[in-house]
Amino acid sequence: MKKVLFVLLRTILLHAVFVLLLLGLTGIYYFLRGEIEGTGFTPRSYAEVPHNQMIMAIITFLAAFLTILLLVRFIDKRSMRDMLKIRFNLNQFGYGSLLGAGLIILITFILISMNQVGLGKGNFHMQSMLYLLLYYLFVSLYEEFLYRGYLLGYYTKQMPVYLAVILTAVVFALMHMANRSFNALALVNVILLGVVLGLIRIRGRNLWAPIGLHFLWNFMQGPIFGFSVSGSPRTHGIFLMWLHGNESLTGGSFGPNASLVTLIVLLALSGWLAYRQFYQNPAKELTE
């Protein structure tokens, strides 16, 4: 019971520190921009412009990174060098990126072949595409640092690996509940995506593969194919998907993350990864 309480408190502490730092850094940024008392400013309209999306993602990444540094130093009583020594792994990042891109291409192909969606010409702008590329990269960085990095690493020291992966995935999914058009199918799919990311993290003992998968999973959905990404507005895609099928298959305004096709694909992939992890050379703890 004591261990359960510690896990709960650590999870709450992580998010509380993260939110406080995010609010502080965001407030500093708005103050420096002179936006606090600006005219015609609303947080939602500001966040939906690609350039500003990128800036907010960078600020959020900084808040996540500082959160982990503070917890590592003052709660875990470890040297900050444990966090700062992480090195970029191109092979792992490339592997994850190819897997993420391949999964979305597969899901899109299935939806097109089932006549659930149609592929049209999008609203492509090179500058906006570059901003969105950086935006989705920093989104994947801060979410993976928080969840498959710090939180999963902590959980694997407190419980069996399979429970740590599932719990991290559930917490990760719950953090998406405020997204527009979130529903029960989206919850299940985001949990499954979290399980896939966690198993890849455990199996490869490296954070860069899940970062790459997460990055291309989102980037292929939005800026490439023009789907909504977890409820975000559909803008600036190379293509634009016309949704004319069943919403439970297309994902509707939430995007493929709320699709039954995605559910089947993620179930198959997570099952295969779980078999490899728990029957072939299982890993118990994370070292990076």
C-alpha cells in the first residue's frame, strides 16, 4: 500500500511541477512579447498559428526538461549528469521514425481502400510545414521525456515491467482527455499507443526510438495527410483527407487516433512487441 501511495504522489508531483513551470515560462514569454495586455489576443487562436505552435512546443519542452532535472536532483537525489548525459542515437530515431510513418501510411491505405476517406489537395506552405515539423518534433520530445523517460523509468523500479508500461500508458492517455472530440475509442487507442511506445522503449533500452515513432506518427497524420491529430485543427497539410465514412472508422474530428482501424493495428503491434519483450530476453529496468 505504501508503494502505491509513493507511485501516486510521484506521478502527481511530476505533473504539478511541470504545470507550474509551464505556466511560469509561458507567462514570461507573453510578458516579453508584450502580449498579456495585447488587443485581439486569445490563447486558442494564438496557439493555432504554426509559428506560435512551434514556440509553445519549445516552451513546453523546456518546462518538461526542467521538471525532470529538478526531480532527478532534489527528489531522486541523483546527479543532473544522469539526465544530461543522454546522447542522440540516429539509428534508434530512424527506426522509430520509419515505424511511425509506416503505421500511418498503412492505416491511411486501409481507410482509402475501404472508401472511408478520400485523398485531396491540401493547403501546403513550405514555411508553415517547417514550423509544424519543429512543433511535432518538440511535442514528441517533451512527451517522451516525461512519460517514457522519467515516469516509466521510475515505475519499472517500483513494479513489474508490464505494469509499469501499462500504467505509464494510462497516465499518458489521461493527459489527452482535454483534447477536442476526445472519446472512449480515443482513450483506448492512446493507451495502446502508449503501450507500443513503452515496449519499444523497454526493448531497445533507448528513448530515441519512441521519440522517432511519436514524431512521425503525428507528423504524417497532420502536415502530410491532413488528418486531425488528436483533435487539433486540420491545416497546412500536403494532402487533405475527405472524411465520408463511418466516424468510428475514420476517427472523425479527433483523427485516426480515434479510429477502429487504428485500434486493430495497434492491438496487433502491441501484442507482437509484448511477446518479444516478455518471452524473448525481457528487460527489467531502464538505464537511460
